[in-house]
Amino acid sequence: MKFKLLKEDAHSKARLGEMETAHGKIKTPIFMPVGTAGTVKGIHQNELIEDTLAQIILGNTYHLYLRPGLDIIEGAGGLHKFIGWEKPLLTDSGGYQVYSLSDRRKITEKGVKFQSHIDGSSHFFTPEYAIDIQRTIGADIIMAFDECTPFPCEYDYAKKSMHMTHRWLKRCCDRFDSTESKYGYEQTFFPIVQGSVYKDLRLHSAEKIASFERDGNAIGGLSVGEPHDMMYEMTDIVCSVLPWDKPRYLMGVGTPSNLLENIALGVDMFDCVMPTRNARNGMLFTSEGTINMKNRKWADDYSALDPNGTSFVDNTYTKAYVRHLFASNELLAKQIATLHNIRFYLWLMEQAQKQIEEGTFTAWKNQMVKKLDVRL
């Protein structure tokens, strides 16, 4: 993978960049739609390309490992071919599931034993095996195996977990460096900064992760319930340490305003289930605020979903029609809403890129965040 910075904002730490992977280029800052089980729920891959203009999507190692399983994915020639996606892919390592499956897993120095949420079967992930699985899945960017601590988290536990994550990282790097991609193209490996919401731990972890000198770095363990100001404080600390000339990926974040504030702190890459999950529940994100499409107030509103034309559906469907679809429990409602929200998130990234390029990012960001969280 190659990464080059094209421009830096004069009034913040926002950066305009370009990543190049085996499956194409990615302009940053970028949002990655989440395709947990090899699909962004409810929409086709060609719609992601043509309607939302997605550049890269994310797959989940834990879910893909359990179903369809590694033999099926490898037999297809990797995840790209299995799902019919020719653009870049990123996989997480399963570390977040260690966090989310707290009632069905046991963590030791060797790795994590857990029970499948599908059938209760027992499985064991080590750092080495997490790399092997991601080699088989075949994503362009693969992640280190880590422990994502909850919020709140006691300092002593956060410290102990962080040091174990660092030891696991060494094992991940050794495995990655001693193995090859299975499908004839290079893969890139990102470590993950941890440390909960403690400044000294985040600083130490960022310095440790930077010392591994990989092609990019990630920030994990945020957006797990902590206040937004605390998230921004931790991100700022970490970005002040991580190499400026390598991409920074803030995992699992977040709301549209979260994205803009973290871009201003120096983050280049994001992913989150929020735009797709909220869409299926009738919440649309727009440049003027959020809309609950199930509300009666939209029943006779024949205006576009976003007055500023951010949506692929603006010239086709009205608020009244989409509200009708949700009221009728039509599947098309969720499909339209999902495409709209993903397109909005990517429109927001495109606007951020444009504003950085033109030197107007900070003023634009400050204006946008005032509107993005408004409930319409």
C-alpha cells in the first residue's frame, strides 16, 4: 500500500490524502460502509459503486469465519471474488467481538476462547490465527488482533489489557511478516492503539504502535459509550504521536459530526454501522439534520430527502413516499434509506476533501456540525 498526503489544512490537523491498494485508489478522508458478513445489508454491490460512490468497504473476520467459513471463501478465490467486489476491502480482526461477546468468551495471554452466537460451538482465536484467517479472506488491509476494553473501564484493567494488546501485536507482526497473501496481491497490516480513556495509556500505546513502523495505524476502543469530548481528547493525543505521513483509521466512529471533528484532529479513515443500522429503523441523515421517516409530519411532504442534493434518490423519491414505504413496512423503504445514508456519509467526506483542498475546512466544519445533530 502507498499513501501520500496531498494537502494539510492551515487551521486544523485535517489532511487530504490518497491511498493506493492492489484493488484501487482511495481518496481520504474516507468513510467505509460496513459489510459485516460480506454484504452491506440490503443493497447490491453495483449500487454501492454507482449510487453511493463507495471506494472501500469493510468485512468482519469473526462473522465471515463462522459463516460462510474459510473453506468457502478460499474456494471462491477470496472475499473480493466471493462477493463480486473489485474495489478495496478492509477486515477487522475479530477483536471488537471479544468486547461485544463478553458473556461468552474467556481471554488469556494465548488468545480468546469464545462461543459462536450462531450455534454455541467453541472456537479459539490467537493473534497468529487472526492473521491466518485474514490472509484467507484476502482483504487489502487487515487488522491486528487486540482487546477492545469497555467504558467505563478501571485503570489497572485498561493498562493490563493494553500491554497484552501490544504483546499480541508483536505476534501478529511476526505471523504477517512470515506469511504471504494467498491470491497474488499484497496485503497491508495495521496495528491498533488502545488505552481506554486514560491519557498516559493512550500516549504510551500510540508511541508503541508507531515503533512497529507499519504502513498505517488504527485507533480502537473509542465510541464504546464514552462522552464525545473524551473521544476527541483521546484521538487528539494519539494523532499527535502517530506518524503524520501514514493513514490513521479511527475504528467504529460514528455520527456525521463525529467524523468531521475527528477529521479536524487528523484522522483519515472511518467505519461505522450507524448509517446502515439507523436507515433500517427509519432515521435519515441530511445536511440539515436527522429525519425520523416514520413520523406523521412527513406524510404529505413532497420535498426531496435532502434539500441540498446529497442523496442519490433526491430526484426520484420524496419524503412522503419514503414515509409511506416505512408505514407499509415495504422492504424498499430500508433499501432507499440505506443508500441515502451511505451516500450522505460519502458526500460529507467528499465535501471535507474539497474544503481541505480549498483551505476552508475549519469554517465549513464549524458551520456543518451545528446542523448535523439537529432533529428535524
